[in-house]
Amino acid sequence: MALLVKNELGFIEGTYLKSSYKGELANQWERCNTVVLSWIGRTGFTNYSRSTDSVTSYYTKMKDLWDKIDLLVPSPGCDCEETRPFIEQFKYLCLLQFLVGLNESYSQVRSKILLKTLVLNVIQAYALVIQEES
């Protein structure tokens, strides 16, 4: 309903295609799309805030949520220069959601991951958390 009110439902339905916008409008499209992705991410995140599940169970729940988001907002099918920012942003949002949702007993490994100069993907972060848990 919020997306409908803000005239952003087309981002979810796929009727607002980035390829339809050029120049400054393409930049505005990117900002609006980011807002929608952020809103979706925050909505999903509140369901799993500070998980009390095992890391494996928590990761599985988050992966299911990301798969559902991917169905609503499918990523572009090509690996071209134009779509890379969208894909990288989605991967980064997933990583942050995963790390922030870990319970406090994982605060040290969360900090280690966030301090790395090379940004990890969520699968690599999950592997590090599991390794730390052992």
C-alpha cells in the first residue's frame, strides 16, 4: 500500500524499467529503485531482528526471504555494465541484513567481517560465522 501511495509500485511490478529512462531521469530512477529496495529490506529485516535461532536456521530463513524478494523484484538477467550496480547493491543489502540480525554473541565476528577491506558476500560471511561458532 505504501508503494502504491508513493507511486512506486511500478518498481515491484516491473513496469518502471530503467531502460525507459535516459540521462538525469535514469539517475532519478536509480534513487527511487534504491528507496524501494531499502524499504523491502527493512520490512523483511524487522521480521528477523536479532535472531535467537541457530546461525544455520537464521541464514535459511533470511535466504528464503531474499528469494521471495527476488521473485518480487527480479534481478536483471544479463551481466552487463548497466545492471552490475543493482546486483552489487542487492548483495550488499543481504550481507548487512544477515550481519545486523545476528544475535549479540556474534558481535566480534560481525565486527571482523565489517572491518575487512574486501567486502564479502553473504555466503562468505555465513561461512565465517559458522567457523567462529565451531
